[in-house]
Amino acid sequence: LQMEKHLRNALSNNEMYLCYQPKMEITTGKIIGVEALLRWRNPELGLVPPNVFIPIAEETRIILPISHWVVDQTVKQLKSWRNTPFQDLSIAINISSSQFSAEGFITNLATKMQEADVPNRLLEIELTESTVMTNADTNIKLLRELRKLGFELAVDDFGTGYSSLSYLKRFPLSILKIDKSFIDGLPMDEEDISISEAILHLAHNLNVRVVAEGVETLKQLNFLEERQCEYIQGFVISKPLKSDDLEVWLTEHA
Ligand code: G
Ligand code: G
Ligand code: MN
Ligand code: NA
């Protein structure tokens, strides 16, 4: 309850900020985008991890103003990169279930992108399997609409949910993100090998690109490269960085 009180004031007190984690294309070594990850630093509670405050924000619906803020920040960031060396970088944002099903979600997104004169392809929408699978029939329409507008659609934490694989065929997804828990045991653990190989086969047969998450070692990276995984994110490339640090980092890595 203490946390809920603080959470209600977090935005107006400027306690939230975004970090950006680079995503690398394996074949070229190029950084092609970043994932925006929300951070909350409260004077009394310190840095509160998203795994702790996002569920509370969801239950209390405080997630809605927070989500609007995340979208606004992201669009501003994309706009500030126009006509700079970073103009082709995409940003992926994590969309909670209540945000996705909120009235006007797509219109709001499209309007903000248009007002900022940023191409929709530079914004990637990350949804979890459970978000996609709850009310699948309604969601499929929303997903088609988003794709038609040119937004990229990614399924986050892939493999951890309860979904049936058949939705992959029906849903207009562009990207699957293999959950870190299946990357951790690579390249040794037999189960992680089977699961990650199966996901890569499945995705590629469906023309869906794959991001491996939480890649920490070169051995993991080599394993993924040999199996034609398109992209990686993880500490082997970079941890999530504040926007200033990201720009410095990108300049040094160009
Ligand atoms: O940031 P960290 O690397 O600790 O992320 C932990 C979890 O919090 C991830 O599952 C991520 O999807 C989620 N998360 C991070 N930022 C956001 C956000 O802006 N909105 C939502 N809904 N979830 C987020
Ligand atoms: O949205 P998602 O559930 O994918 O959130 C990604 C989370 O994983 C964030 O909390 C991010 O800080 C974290 N993360 C990203 N790369 C690594 C990594 O290489 N190792 C570890 N331990 N965590 C990572
Ligand atoms: Mn994510
Ligand atoms: Na994930």
C-alpha cells in the first residue's frame, strides 16, 4: 500500500525514466534497434524493479497513465533521432494487457506517431503470449490493424506462456523473442538446445524473425549465429542504457 501511494505520484514527481537496451543484427553486427525498459527511482524506496511495480500498476490501473507516458517518451525519442545518425533505429516498447485492450490504444499510437512525423515501422510493439492469447479473436483484429499501419509486432518471453502454437499462423507477427530462461543453458543444456532450435525452426518456417534475449556469452552468441537467429539482446552487447549513454555507446560502436 505504501508502494501504491508512491506509485500514484511517481510520474508527477518525475521519478520514472526509460532505459534502452541495444538489439544487434547478428550477420552484420549492426545495432538496428533498442528496447525501452521502464525504470522507477523513488526517494524512499530506491530503485524499484519493474517486476515489482508493473504488477501493482496493473492491479490499480495506474498502468494506464504510465503507459501513455512511455509511449510519449518513446515517440519523443524517435523524433529527436530524425536527421541524426540514429534515425533508422527502432524502439520496442512493452505493452501490458490492459493497455493493449484499452479503448483507443491504436488510434492514440498512430496519432502520436503522425504528429511527430515518425514512420510507424520504427515502433515495435512487444506483447506477451498471455496478452495475445487472452481474447484471441478480438486481438487478432487489433494485431492486423497495427500491422496494416506499419507497426512491427513482437511476442515477448516466447515459450514461457500457455499458448497453442497454432496462433502463430493466424497472427500477423513479425518477431518472436526467445525468453532468457531458454538462452541461459546454451550451448550445453540439452533441453535449452532443443527448445531454442525448435523455436528458430518454427519461426523461420512462418517467416517470423527471432530475437534471443538475455545473451551473456560469446558461446551463446555463436550457437545462435550458427542457427540463423537474426538478432540478439543481452549483456554480451550492452545492458540497458539511459538515452545520453546510449548515444555515446552507439557512436563508439558504429
Ligand atoms: O527492465 P527489466 O529488464 O527488469 O524488465 C523486467 C520486466 O518489466 C520485463 O518483463 C519487461 O517486459 C517489463 N517492462 C519493462 N518496461 C516496461 C514498460 O514500459 N511497460 C510494461 N508493461 N512492462 C515493462
Ligand atoms: O521485456 P523483458 O521481459 O524481455 O525484459 C528484459 C529483462 O531482461 C530486463 O529486465 C533486462 O534488464 C534484462 N536483461 C536484458 N539482457 C540481460 C542479460 O543479458 N542478462 C540478464 N541477467 N538480464 C538481462
Ligand atoms: Mn520485452
Ligand atoms: Na522477454
